[in-house]
Amino acid sequence: MLYEKMDVKNENSMDYAALYLYLQDHSADIAIERRPMVLVCPGGGYAFTSDREAEAIALQFLAMGYHAAVLRYSVAPAVYPTALLEVGRSVALIREHAVTWHVHPDQIAVCGFSAGGHLAGNYCMFWSEEWVAKALSCRKEDLRPNAMILGYPVVTSGEYAHRDSFKCLLGEDYEQKQGALSLENCVNADTPRAFIWHTYEDGAVPVQNSLLLASALVAQKIPVELHIFEKGGHGLALANRLTQGHGGSTIEPAAAEWIEMVHKWMESWTRE
């Protein structure tokens, strides 16, 4: 495996912002020339990026035979669109190096949890905007995500909002811009297919966030797979002992099935 740290900063990025790559070794003995890539955006309310939703998640995708990367994106006091542009730079880098890294350029999925789910979804809905390509000095086609994987995502700035996430993301512009970043209103024809999972018992980011987003995707005829598990609070990550938080409340066997479900979903559209 190749492990590498890459710079994805823009002019407003924090010093720690970086992309961490986990690349499968290419072997002439294995009949796979190129693999899907999953870019992971940990959660943390746009105030930090959680270790529980970072490397442990990437290693699961590696075990599936994919490449993976973790983006430690800029959080407060950095404000929108700093992190979104870091995602864009990451996708462009992956696509730029697709041949040498043996990445399938049309099989790049952006994965996010909680506020990282908002970031992943936000990017997947805004990547084709002219201002994004201009800010990154990239061609639009280099920025295109092929799928999004969202775990208990922050979606709406309305009735069911996780308001602290939007306040950290927008800073002084919170009141003015929160509505424009309510993702259920941002789905468009350029939004890629989606896998979404959430829990009914989530007391921090209500399950209505995922329901609103799934409904908006269906209305736009964007393929979506949605799983709602009854048990489990917020921030489950893998929902097993590998990502157990202090106190054990993040272990939920039924919800832990999401990782195998997303594997089957990935295989349904990535097989060549």
C-alpha cells in the first residue's frame, strides 16, 4: 500500500488541511488495472474532523479492493467555501493522477459523515458551478464526482437543522447564507447517485435530514439508496468496536451492517 499526504490548500485554508491517500499496490499478478476511489470527509460539526470517521473508514474501503483517501478539511474559523474547494482540489488531483495511481476516473465517490456529509453533498451539488472551476483553475470535467456516500448527514438549515454546523461553516454570514446551503434545495441534474444511511434515534441530526435529501433526489430522478436503522444515536461511524467512542454508545450491531450494504451498492455500478 502507498500512503501519502498531499497539499490541497487554497488561500483561506488552515495549515492542517491535507489529503491522506491510501492506495492499493498495483500488481501484474492481479487482473485489476484500475480501481474505484472513495474520498472520505469525516464529521465534526465543521468545528473539527473526527478520527472515528477517518482512517478506520478508509481501511474498510481498502479491504473492499478500492483506493481510499481522507480529507482533513479546514473547519472554523475557516468558513465557506474553503472546505468545498479543498474537496474540489482533492477530486482534481485524484483524476489528474488516475493513470499512475490506477484509479478509475469515472468511479470516484465522495463519502461524508454528519457535517462531513453536508460537505460531501454540498460539493456533489455545486461541483459544476463556474465559480468552483474558476477558483481551482480546473476544467469542470476534472471536478466531477461519480457518487456520494452519506452517513447521518447534516442536510437542512430549516426545521430539522443542526444549527451549530451551519454557524461554524458560515460564521458571520450564517443568517444570510444558511438557506442557500440547505441541500434538499440544491439537488440538480449534475448531482451524482447517492447512498444514504441514518438512524431513527439520532438525537443530534434528525433523520428528517436524510429523508428530505432522498426525496429531493428522487424528484430529480437521481438514483438513491436509503437505509434507516431504528436503533443508534449520532456519530456511529462503523457502529462497532473499531470506532467505539468512550462509553460504548456508538456500538449498534444492526446499523453496523451499513458498510457491507455500501459495498454491495458500490459493486452494483463500479464493475467493469
